[in-house]
Amino acid sequence: MAVSDALLKWYDVHAREMPWRVGPADRAAGVLPDPYRVWLSEVMLQQTTVAAVRDYFHRFTARWPTVLDLAAAPDADVMGEWAGLGYYARARNLLKCARVVAYEHDGRFPDSYEGLLELPGIGPYTAAAVAAIAFDRAETVLDGNVERVMARLHDVHVPLPEAKPMLKDHAERHTPLTRPGDHAQAVMDLGATICTPRSPACGICPVIEHCAARRAGTAAELPKKSPKKPKPTRYGHAYLARLPDGSLVLERRAEKGLLGGMLGWPGSDWSDAPSTEPPFDAEWREIAGEVRHTFTHFHLILRLYGAELPEEAAPEGYEIIGKHAFRPSDLPTVMRKAYALWRDA
């Protein structure tokens, strides 16, 4: 376990400070991680940077300090606080998981990989991360940082995602029985701060003497990745309407599908040839400009139409949000972009 020993020694000095993390000194003193905070951070960090997550994490834990508090929260409040983090299915699964833990597990997270994996919205990575970091189980945690470290440490040239099983095997062999949670965080910190995607700082790496890619001179080109398929572009129309008192007409999207459960502007489908039929009758005018937004699997271009409605024309079946109750921050990013363009038109 020479690699793990070197990593833990380095981590004891250089561990990053995170609002959800119990640092190595506190951990050695007997301070235990809060599984709720570990789980919440891991869900938030999926496909999102630490810098982007910090403020969201502080707001969530200030408003809902325990899993019981989160489980009791109204869906709309949680979705509103999540707005801007993206990948909104995570927020829906967050609530489902919190409620299962609260009502079926007496507010306590299972302390094993297998038990965690049975919870809604928890996949193999999150189960391993929570089991290792919160409960010090010797589970193999494999995120993008760990994949990069393992690919370089063992000079793996098989491209991702094909290389994932191989990289997991390498990571598993390095996972110690002692301090596995600190080890997992040490590898992730190494990848985030030293073994970075570009220009890795090999000269100060604590495991340089064990790195096969460093010896071969291939560290900077690893891990290799299969070429990405180009993202298609879809098109759509959004309709933004206001009543004389300043109230706005919004709709809540269906629970399933993209942006599920979020507030948004009424609009068309998003496709190659979206419907041009407005959602309700009004004197619509096209707003100059367009909204461009990129999702995981496609680019979106939205054309916007605005209308000022007479008081008696409030459409049925929509959510009418008062002027002072409306918060753009409750909207997903693409809908906030639309509002900003309409407001500034």
C-alpha cells in the first residue's frame, strides 16, 4: 500500500477545506462525518464543480440542516433552491431519497454500499463515496479525478469510457482497509490540485515515484477519451406574458423529462420543427434576439414572444405568480435567460 501511504501522508497536510468535509486532523480526533452532508454534497457535485456547489450547499444546509428537514420540505421550495445547478432529475431524486431515509430508515442513512444502493437516486458511485467518506467503508470511489490519477499512475492508454473497469480495478487495489474515506478524498484532491487535466504538476506529486506515465513521458496525454459525437441543435418557442398588476404567467413542467417539476414559461416542444401554435390567445410580439442554451445531449435555440394581457384575460391552467412573489432564481437557467431577454427588450 505504498501509494496509499504516500497519499494519506500528503492529504494530512494538504487536504482541501470543504464545508461538507471533516478534515484529517478532526477525523483523527474522533469527529465523525455527517452522512447527510456527505450525501448532499455528492449529489450536488455530480457533473458540477466544487466552486459552483459551495453556495448551494450552504443555502441548503442552512434551510434544511438535517435529512428530516429536507424530507419535510415542499417540492417547489427545493426545486427553487436547486435552480441553476442543472440536471434537475437530481433534485427530484434528492427529495425521494430524503423521504425514504426519513420515513423508512428513521432518519438514518444505511452504512453499507449495498444498503445505500437501494435508496432512490443513489447509483454505484454515490453509494461508494458515501460508504467510504461517511462510514469509512473500504469501497472504491471512482470519479473523473480518480480515473485520471489511475490512468496516469498505471499508464493506461485504453480510452474512456472503455477503460473504466480497468481503472476501477487499479483504484480498488490501492484502497486501504485503514482510513479508506480519507484515502478516497486524497485521490480526488490529488486529481483536482496536482494531477490536473492540463499541465499536471508532476514535480510536487506525492506518488511521482510510483507513476508509470511519468516514467514513460505520457502523463499529459492521459487519460485518453473516445471522440465525442457532435451535439444536435433543437429549436423552440417560449411565451412570456404579464398581467396589468405585474403578475406573470408560468407553468410547472411535467415531473418526468427535462427540467421536470420546474417552473418555466409556456412554450412549444423542443425539436427540429417545433410547433408555432401559442399556448393561449394574446397579442404576441416577437422579442428581438434568441436564447441559446446547451444541455447534456443537445444545444437549444429559443425564440421568444411577449404579451401584455388585460386583467380579465388571465389564462386558466397556468401558475399566476405575483410581481413581488416572482423570483427569477426559482427558474432553471434557460428560463432565466428568457426572462432577462424579455425584461431588457
